[in-house]
Amino acid sequence: MRITHKILCRIFTNHSWKCVATFLCIAMCCVSASALLSSCISNAPLVDTAIATPTTTTAPPWFNSEKTALFLWIVFIGAAVTVSVWLAKSGRPIRIRRIAALEAVDNAVGRATEMGRSILFVPGIQDMDNIQTVAGLTMLGRVAKTAAEYDATIEVPTCRSLVMEAARDTVRASYLSAGRADGFSADRITYITDDQFGYVAHVVGSMVREKPATCFYMGCFFAESLIFAETGNAIGAIQIAGTAESSQLPFFVAACDYTLIGEEFFAASAYLSGEPAQLGTLRGQDVGKFAVVVLIAWGVLASTILVIAPSTVVVGWFLYVLQKVLGG
Amino acid sequence: MKRIIPMWIAIIAGFAMMLSSFVPLAESAGEMFADVFNVVAAIAFVLGAGSLAKQHLEKLSRRDAGWGYSVITLGSFLITLFIGMLKIGIHPNPSFPQAAYSGSNDAEGSAWSWIYEYMITPLTSTMFALLAFFVASAAFRAFRAKNTEAILLLVTAFIVLLGRTFAGVVLTGWFPDWASGLRLENLSIYVMQVFNTAGNRAIMIGIALGVAATGLRILFGIDRSWLGGGDA
Amino acid sequence: MSAGNFNNTNASARPWFERLDRVDRRWIFLLMFLAVSGPILWIGVTGKTLPEAPTLAARAVFQEIDQLPARSLVLISFDYDPASAGELQPMATSLVRQCAAKNLRMVFIALWPLGNQVAQQTIQDVIRDDYPALKEGEDFVNMGYQAGNEAVMKLLLTDFAKAFPKDSRGEATSNIPMLKDVKMASQFPLLISISAGYPGSKEWVQYVISAKNEEMNFVAGCTGVSAPQLYPYFPQQIAGLLGAIKGAAEYESMVNESLAVDGVATAPKYLQAQRRMGPQLVAHLLMVGLIIVGNVIFFARKRRGAA
Amino acid sequence: MTRQAKTWLVIGAVFVALLVARGMIGQGLGRVYVKRTDVTVTLPDTAAVNSAAAGAASASASASTSASTSASTSASTTAVSAPATAPSITSTSLASGTTMSWQEWKQVPPLEFIAAQKANPAQTEITMSWPRTIGLWLAAFFTLAIFSFLYADNPFYKIAESLVVGVSAAYWGVIGFWDTLVPKMFGALTPGLVKSLVQPSLVAPEMLQQISMVFALILGVMMLWRLLPRGGWISAWPLAFIVGVTAGLKIVSHVESDLMAQAAATMKPLVVSVTDASGATNMWDSWWASVANVLLVTGVICCLAYFFFSVEHKGVVGGAARVGIWYLMITFGASFGFTVMGRIALLAARVEFLFDDWLWLIDPNHFRGL
């Protein structure tokens, strides 16, 4: 097992990474081309699929041709991320714009040490099957490492048993990698209750009593966002929040010092790590975004021309974009 | 080794799940996982309960300040658990009287529904209701016209707040028909359908890409901080 | 000029706007409490409510239900818990009332663990109390709660009985008369979801409605906080939308008007939403007032700072 | 004592005085009435094997019937006397065809009690329920205790907090057991047991379901391994599995529903012509619809520009990003305004509980015929 791992790690970390990435890209392109081809054959004139009668040939059991576009998108994003990571690893400098909220993390942790108070980290109120919780925990890993280096205590009340266990593993390893294994105490990472407002009652109660110097809210939040943020504000804590729940963003924006909005939240862990490979994934995200912008512009243009002068070619283009590239 | 195996479990499971979405035969894998996850989470409750009991028992044995509150927490936890797990005082379902535990805990008049109605409901919904106070203080403090962004935030909030009550009708209801689009209630819907839709769409597209990149970082083994720390 | 400059000065020596700016937030809390409790007392004693002018989204909900032929099947999902009942219960009550009055066959489901209880309560308040002729199993049935969130929704599309193998009484789905011919969700011409978050209306759109938009119509009722995310789907995927208590009040007034009997006052339980619009109005005005005061302070301070 | 503290003391005193005055005058407050109904069921033939239930249940029923003849019957009989008897349900076996009966208490408005008393002062069908009345007062106490947190942290809030943590943690544990573990896991692995004890209508599990539940059980046991002194590291495996699967699933679902669907929905024509009923183009509406589309498309693209990480926010991108922030702020303002509405409704519901159910100050539902 160890040998296999070593080989794979070597592939992922050394120069042979380039070969693997190239191979992956070629493989992905081949697969997507064949998938596209098969979908083209199965419902031949591309443009007229909407009115064409469904063909009687059944889809191959190994691939759902209705999801070709989705598959291509994932392959595209995967390839964009892979190539960006490859470029980053091969030493090409990556410039990432400043994200104020993340620049503030070190200071916020340092402030807690100076004041001799604790740091509160709330990893959201959802379970491990929510990707925001996973993103929150990766962020916890970074914050806990900084806290271990600064010798600050970090309290993590959790709303789910599994999150508690995962958070304990994460923080333990962070202390270990910071060389302060002795500073770790599992008792600071506790399970409170699965109930949303039971959890809130406890967390705000202990906030008022223990007055943490810094509060992090990173994960999936619902109504409790403002209760936390206002209580934190009342006790004068520095507050940094991050969530992808767009309904809660206004409250964090209004009541916290710094807020990571949507995508920034997912980028946080990579940004803080400073590792080229991780920063490379951010570039990959940007490539995806650029593609979306171009597609939207294309679609808008096509549909506008369609309204002004309905010409067959443009109709064809427009339908092609919608049906094939966006699966609409 | 302790870190390598989990990493590969995650990588294999993740790619398998991703591919399963495209294979017609395996499309229900996601649903099956939801079931498996719910069961694992329910079993893991034992760990949460253990942590809860441990923290409060420790407080109790150390006679920490406020240990009396720990007694309340532990006592109410154990009593509720006892009543609920054993379905204390629950009659069998009239359709299946032969099955002793066929009755539902929620039956009116049971001890369980008493706990629900007179403890959980008032406590949690009052906690929820505190938000009404906090929105007021947050609006007072944070909605100040410091710069363009803040002005936009507060003007929009203003329009929606007024447009969603009778006050909007009183203030702008007299606008003539050709200017009905400027009536507060219509303006607030216009804001919702145009600006709010645009903002939310962009946030959603960004989140989708963020989720994809985060997922790929995990599945490529680039980000291992969820396993704790940086490198294995 | 920062607030910190005033730390050492005597409280009474501070200019008025500084004192107002540093007002203890507890006074704001008290104002909010009075703004809500005053109108409740007043409306509770006098029984008067404010008139409602239904907006497009609420009218659409009414029409969607109104246009269905009698005995149509309606799937009603209770995706909220008692914590959000203050906001959603009035619309749930009115929705069930309109369906019952139209003699539609209602199938209740819950994707939130506590949704079953609120569904049960609504059935009691509306169907059993006011439409006692409707029979459980033939005219309406409560399938109770199923764990699994979106997974349940997807399963509903292919196999109803597998998603909900039994109803809340414990009766197997195959034995329920009204569900005999129901194989999948798309056989319901109308889906109603009353939701407070995840899983809720947004997931219904993503997993069910986007796949079956031709066969099924969808109307949603939601809390204020989730309304902004649902407006983008209106009116394409969501045919009608009730946003928060305001939407509930508009819809409630329409249902009441359509079912009004001359000389008989509407039962007070069907006026819940309209009663709640009173405190809503005063509290919103308070919020607006607070924002204005906050800005007056801001500008007064800016002028003083510049002077 | 500061001036402010004194003011609050006065405000508090006024509230207490009003409360006391309320208790002295009027037709009382904070009572819950219940109506008794008798439930009788006949055991089916097949029941004789393992059930049980009947003997004990009828015992409990008879206990409550005898109690109901005395003056203060209430739901307490079900809630309190039944616990003592319910566990004994298991051992008695009985002949088929036996009936079992018990009583249920349903809450009724005070109006019904007054009417029933008027008709027959000696009736025992509708009575005041002590447990529920006490519950109501407790609920009022908890409501006020949580509200008291707005003033400052205090012992009442701490009591409420400790209680809600303990009760709700157990509550969700129980829900997890009865609603997830029993039907899903035990229902798949030990269907006979579940069928006979809990859910006679259980559908026989499929093979695949059983395999997945065995797998879930193994993962669950691995999780619990942590509690043992050695080998706790193995609990990282199920966690890794969950994280991996979540990542895999969410990539696909987010790209599908958020990225593709939202991008496709944004491809709107910048010029729209709206025709009215007669078929003529309505210039005014067309203009507005076109403006809306232009604003929408611009907004989405500008907001996306804001999210670019690898490009400095300068020049064209910077300008677009700035407009993007404006859009985001408008979005947040609108969300805030909408949410306020819901939050106030929640507070109104709690205040109604205090004024209506507890203090009987108002009677919007005509439960007391005020």
C-alpha cells in the first residue's frame, strides 16, 4: 500500500506530474469527444433535436447521453483545474488578488493571543454530507494551525456528532503539524445538540460568558447567522464569516468585520495555504468563470439577433448553444 | 498509513460517485448514499451523546462554577432519552394493536408530546424570535450611507421594507397608472426580479465553480487539510 | 472623528448625535417589542385588519388551484417545522382550505422531520373541523415524514410507493384507495410546497419540476428569507409564489373572499395572516425610522467632523 | 445603581404589576382544558403470538377510567399512569379477538368547557388538565427567560439554555433512532422484528437495500471504534468515505443545477417586444422588458467579474467588479428587507402566545368567547 502510495504521490508531486496531467487531459478529451459523438449519432441533426422524434436506439447502458453536456462541463472544469495546477507546479508565478477577509485571519488570531482570550470557530450547522461543512473544516485546519503557532486556544462547538469527530481529527493534526501536539485538547471541540436553536442558545450563551476575542463562522448557516453575528458584535469580537448560503450573506455583511461571499469562501482554504498547487485550482476556477461569461455573451448575442432578425443560421447557433453546451 | 488509506478511500469513493451520475444503471447510488449517511449519522449520535455527557460530568465532578446547570442539562437529556427511546406511555397504533411499539411518539397527550409542546417549541421558537430584535439593532448600526455600496444596500432595504406593507400602498398607491411601475410594491418586485436575480445567479454560478474546485482539490489529493494539516 | 475620541469625555458633554449613536441597544429591543406587541393587542381587542391588494404572484397561486377540475390529485409537501409556523402556518391553512373547498384530493407529505406534525395539525384545523365529510384515504391522506431530502424527491419521480411506503397511520400505500393508480409524482397535476429552507421549494424545482415541467404545475409558499432565491423561478418553474406573511395575507384574503358566505363572518383561524400584517406594518416603520435616525447621526457627525 | 438600571427596574416593575393585575381581574388566565375520548380496538387473530400490548394497555386504560371518575382527571392520567404500565406490555399473551381500550385527551378551547359546564355541572368529559396547564406556564416562563437574554445573561436564561440543550440533544437522538435506524437499518436487516414490534405494514427489503445497510452498519461500527482504547484511527475511514462521496456528488449536482441552469437562464435577448392582446407592440412595456434584460445580463457578468481571483481588480475588470459589488449590495439589501418580514412574524407569534394562550388578554380565535 505504502509503495503504491509513494508511486502515486511521486506522480502527483514531481515532474512526471506534467505527463500525468497531459495524459489526463488527452484521456478526458477522448472520452468527451466520443461521448459527444455518440450523442450526435443517437439524435442526429444537432439543431433540430427539439422537434425530432426520439430515436428508437436505446442509450448505451454505460453512459447516459442526456447528460453529455454536464459531463463535458465537468471534464472541462477538471481539465482547467488540472492544467492550472500543472502550470503552477511547474513554477509559473500565480498572482491572486487580495482577499481582505483572509488577510485578516492572522491578525485576528494574533489578537486573541494578545488579549489572552479564546477563538470561537463555528463550522456551520449542517452535517458532513454538506460540502460547505467540508470547506469549513478545511478552513478550520488552517485557522487551528495558526492558532497553534500563536498559542491561542480555539473552541469549536459543533451541531453534529460526525462534524465533531471530523473537527477533532482536523485540529489534532493541525496542532501536530505545528509541532505543538501537547497543546491539543479534544475537550474544546464539543457536540452540543443537533437542534438548530438549541445549539444557538448554547453558543451565544457561552459567547457572552467567555467573550472570545475572535469569532469565525465558516460553513452552512441559516437563521442563526445574525444571532451569532450580533452577539459577537456586542461582545466586541473580531468576526470573520464565510458561507455559500446566499440568504444569510446580507446579515454577515451587515454585522461582521469581514465576510467571504460564496465562491470566496470555497477559495479560502486554498488561498491561505499559499501552496502553488492549491492556488492553481483558483486559476482553474477563473478559467471556468471566463467560459461561462463567454457563453452567456454568446447566447445573449444570438438570442438578441434572433429577436431582431430571425435568421436560420443564428437560430441554429442559439439552439446549439442551449441544447448541447448547457443541456437546456 | 493512517492518513494514506483515508485519502485513497475519499478519492476512489468520490470519483466512483461522480461517474455513477452518468451511468444509467448506477444513478440511484446517490440516493443509496443518502440512506447510508443518515444511518451512520444516527449511529454517530452515540459519540455526540458521549461528548455531551462527558463535558457535563466533568464540570459536575470538578464542581466548576455553574455546575448546577450541568445537572439540568444531563437530567433533561436522560429523561427525554428514556421517554422517547422506550415510547413511554404511547399506545399502539389502533390499526395494528398487536405491535407494541407501533404507536407514534407524537400522539397527543403523551409525555413526549408534552416535552415537545411545552419545552422544545417555546424554547426554540423564542430563540428564533430574538432575530426580530437583532435585525433592528443591526439595521440601526450598519445601514449608514458611508459609500456607494452602503447607500445601495440601505436604499434597497428601504424600498422592500416599505413595499411589503400597507405603508407602501399608502405612500405611492396614488401614482397614476402609467407610473404604476414606480409604486413601491411594484418597485420591490422589480428589484427582486432584476437586480436580485442577477446577483443571486452570479453567486450561484460562482458557488458551483467553487464547489467543483473544492471537490477536485479533495479528489486530486491536493487539499488534505480536512484530514488535518498539510502534507501526509 | 472616531467614536473612541469621546471615551474620556463626560456623557452629558457629548453632542446629541454621539449620545444617540451610543444608545444602549436594549432600548432598540424595547421599541421593537412595543412595536410588535402594541398592534397585536389592538388588533386582538378590536378584531380589525388591514386591507390587502393581492399581487401577481399571489393571484397566480389562487388561479392555479382554482382552475383544477374537482377530484384532481394535489401533492402538498410540508417542508417546515413549528419554529417557522408563525410565518408559514397561515398560508398552509389557506392552501389546504382552498383545496378542500374545491374538492381536490390531497396527499400530504413531509420532508422535514417535524413537518408531519404541522401537517397533522393543519389537517385537524381545516379538514376535520370544517370539512368533516372528507374521508382519510379517499379524499386526503397524510403520508408522514420520509428521511432523505432530495433523494426522496427523485424517488417520487419514479416510484411513489417506494418513496412513501406507508402513511402516517401505518397503512401500506398499496392499500390506500386514492393512491391505487398513483405510480409517480408526475401524475399529480399540481405540487404545492410550503417550505422554510432546505430541503424545500428550491430543491423541488431543481429535482422534480425541471424534469416534469410539462406535466406538473408548482406553487410554493416560503419564508421571507428564502423568497429572494425563489423569485428567479417565478413564473416559469414556480407558477405561483407566496412570499412570507405578506404573500400569505394577500392569498388568504382572496380565499376568504371566494368562500365568503353572506352574513357569516370568516372564522378567525382563517384571518391569521391578515392579523399579523398589523405588527408587521408598525415594526417595518420602526425599522425604517431606525435607519433614518442612524443616517441622521452619521451625517451630523460627518458635518461636525468636517467643521 | 445607574440611572439606566433604575429605568429598567421601573419598566420591569410595570410589567409585573400589569401581570398581577391581570391575575386579579377578569375570567382567569393560563388554563388548558381537555376532552376525553375512549378508544377501543379489537386485536386481530394473528396478534396472539407476540403481542402483548393488549394486556398492559387495557390495564392502563382501566386505571385511567377509574381515575376519571374522581374530580381532577386530566391528561396526567395518560402521561403519568401509563408510563408505569407501558413497559409491562411485553409479557402478557392473549387470546385472539380480545378488545383493548384506552382513553385519549384532546385539547379543547375553554369555550367548550364553559358550555359543557353549563349543560351539566357534574360532567367529567371536559376538564382542566393540570399537566398541560403547568406546561403552559412553563412554556411562558421559558419564553420570558429566553427574552431576558436581550437584557443580559442571567440565571433564568442559563436554566433555559441548559434545558434546551439537554432536551433537544436527546430529542434528535430519539428521532434518529425511531425514524432512521428502525425503519431503514433494522427494517432491512431484521425485518421480522420490526414487522412484529413496530411496523406491521413493513415492505420486505430488497437485496440491494440490505447490502447498503450492512455497509452502513460497518461504517457506523468503525465510527464508534473511537470509544475503544485502541485503533480509534479507523474512524477516519468512514469520515473519508463520506467526504469523498459528498465531494463527488456535489460537484455534479452543483454544476448541473447552479452553473449550467443559471447560465442558460441568463441568455436573454437584449431587445424584447411585448405585444398586447390586440397583437400590436406595446412600446412602453417592450422598453421596460428590454431594460430589465439588459440590467440582468450586465449584472450577472459584472458580478462574475467580481469573483475573478487571478486578475487584479483594475481597468475594465476593476470597473466591472465595482458594478458587480453594487449589484451584490442591492441583492443583499433586498434579501434583508424580505427577511425582516419573516423575523417579525416569528416575534409576533411568540407575543401572541404570551397574550393569547397564557395571559388571555386577547382572543383572536374566539376560544373564550370574549
